[in-house]
Amino acid sequence: MMQSKTAKVLTGGLAILAAIGVLSVTGSAGSTRQARSTIPGDGLTLAQLQWLPDTQVIESPDGRITVAELKAMRSAEARAAEAALWSAVDRTSRKLRALQNNLAQEQQQQLDESGRSIAVELERARRRDALIQKIRPEVAELYNRTLTATPAQRNELNRRAAELLRELRAVGVR
Amino acid sequence: MKRTIAGLGIALVLSLGVAAAPPSQDWGPDDAHIGSLVSLCLVIDCWKLLHYPVIKAVLLNNIVEPGETIILGGSSFGTSADNFAGGTIMLSNGAFMWVELSKAFWADGAVAAKVPKPFPTAFGDEPFPDQWATLRVIRADGTSSNAFPVFFKAEREIRALQYNEPAVKLTSCGDDGNYDSCNKIVDDGETPVFWQFGTGCFSTLCGVHENSWGAIGDDTGTDQYQITLKNGWVFEDIEMSTYKSSTNEIIQGPTPSLPIGGTSWSPQFSWTVTPNDRAVYTVSVFIKGPKGTSPQ
């Protein structure tokens, strides 16, 4: 069964304020105030509860309860709520640490895998460099010969150059 | 403004703005239309005219990440025979910051270098986000190669998003309870029915709905939020906790579930609270993105 929020505030809140208004306040502690009437519990806020005397009776559709009893109920609930809060904080911190550890491990694995690929690629690079150094004098000679070569000789030199280029391309030289 | 990390080596130039497309190479040989000897001489500088190094390809690790080693293929990087082996590889960005990479291997046709980790920050210690950058080889004789485009991927971190960050927005908060609070925004004029703890929200999404003692009927409603991530940040995971003061409370959600790897999420939570009870949910959203940068 539902009641509108506005209706709740009007019936509950005003009745509580009215009840507080008729109280004879003799001190700051709730227990020293005197209860003059029963009040409806609907809309009763924590601040209002703390102002009411412990002997004040609060009504609800399910029965009556004193402020002292309701405060005791709230205290027990507060302990459970606080424990739940800290448990949630703890779970969240642990999950964040776990996610961060996983990320660090993934990054390390990636670097390790990359390291293996680097070793292979560097070996290829060394082989390519060795081939370049080996054919470098011949390439220089080919070029020098083209400076004085006839067209037919140039074709022949170019054919040899194509062979060397294929050798280089075969080992990945770009 | 320009900041240069001096020294011989290998460097990357990075910009603080995230480029949408790779920069074009500013030079590169096209050996498809020239003779074999000419092509050969572009690889081996036989006529001593190609006095500049040429980066033709990234042979390994095309995406440049801190801690990774990249290998560049090309020509005329320098040989000991020519008396100028070695040099610099620079990685640069649009903020004109040059980052020198430490050399691991140097030969005329290939060089390898390691990207520093931790990666240097820009002016004011601002970290670099993901972006297109350019690589340059600068030989020991001072000759610079073409600028070769590479994608720079910043180091990643995982963190929890906080409820008060701009990326997190409250769309609507159900207000049927005697006290309704979503991400510390309390429904007008309401004060708590139950004792509150701490700041009231230590995570990304927090809903508190309370129904007073003696209330007539249950309170029920729906809360909705919107989270939008930017700058390369994505959703990684969530941790949700609920607290119900009795077994009668109902909290359903988030709906839809977190789009892991996504950048936009509109989670919704439905709740029902019986009289003299409260229902609380907290959701920590963990996000992954470029270390030190803002997700919003």
C-alpha cells in the first residue's frame, strides 16, 4: 500500500512538529523532555528523533514504540550499516589492487613477448647488415663501371644489380 | 615552444593534442619506377650522394609504447666504414617535445631503440595522451632522416572513478523515500532518517533511500546516471555493494551492465524500501586509460 510522499510529509512531519511544540523542554538531552502525546512515525527524521524525549510514544499502522526503543533499533542498524560500509570499502580496495596487479602482469608479459620478437628481428637485422657489408664493394664497382659503360654493358650491370637487389629483398632489406 | 632532450640517440616527438590521423611522411624514395642499380644504390649508398638516412618501415612494434623496443628498417643509417655509425632516433609530438630513445642496435639498414619508461612528461608535468607522433633518425654526422609516422600509446593505469568527477552525471534520482540521496545530491528539503557514515559516498555511484518508522506502504523508485569517458579511457570493471536494513528491501541494477572497453554507460537502479528501513548501493567503476591523463 502506497501513500504519496507529500501526504506523508504533511501528516507525519506536521504532527511531529506539533508534538515537539507542546513539549516542556527542561534540558538539551532527549531523555529530560516530557512526552505529552503520541505522534505518528511516518516522516520522522533522525534530527526530530534526537529531539524527542525517550518516553515519547510513536504510532505506526503496526503498533506503538517509544523513542528509546526506536533509538536502540536505530543504533543496532547503524552498527550493521557501518560494518557493511567498511566491508564495501575493503572489497573495492582489494578489487582495485587486483586489477592493477593484473594490468602490471599483462604489461610485463607483453614486454617479455616483445623481447623475444626483438631478439629474432635483431638477428635478421644483423644478417641483413652482414649481407650489405659483403656486397657493398661490388655495388660500388657496379656503379663506377656504369659511368663509362656502353648501353649494352649498362644493361648487363643493371641485370647484376637486380640480382643483388633480389638477394637483399629476400632477407628483408627495404 | 619547443623542448628538446639533447644528445645523440633516437627520439620521438609527441603533441599534447590527440591527432585523428597519422602525419604524412615528408620524404621517401619510390623505387618502383627506377632502375635496379638505382634502387640498389638507395639501399647501399654507392655513389655517396644519398647523404641522408631514410626510415622505410617500422620492422617491430609499430605502436610505440613506453618500455618497448622498436626496430626501424631503412637505409644510410650509417656504417663504421663511413665513419658515422650511430646517432639519434627522436620521437616527437606537436608540442615539439623530442624524446631520445636509447639505442640497442645500430646498422646501416636497421636500428633498434628502447622507448623510455616512465615516459617524460610535457610542460607542467602534463602526461602525453595517445597520439600520432613522428620518428626521426639523426645520424652521428648530424644528418636527419625523413619523419616517419608512428602511433604513440601512453602507459596505461587503472583507477576508480569518483562520484564528483565531471565524467559522472546524475540523470535522475527516485524521490519516493523519506530521504533520497544519489551521489550526495539530496532530494529537496529531506534530512536523513537513519545515521549516516563518512562522506556518504566513497565510490562512483551511491544511492541511499530511507523510509521512516511507521510509514504507510513501501517507497519505490529508480535512479539513473550517465558516465562518459574521453581521451582514451575505457571501462574496465565494477565493484558493487548493497546494504539493506532488512531482507525486504530490493535493489536491482545496474541495467544495462557495464560495457567493458566502452566509453559511455547509462546505468539504472530500481529500488524498494519497506517502512523503518533503508536501502543503500555503492558502485565503484574502474577505468583504464593513459596514465595521469584526465578521463573527461
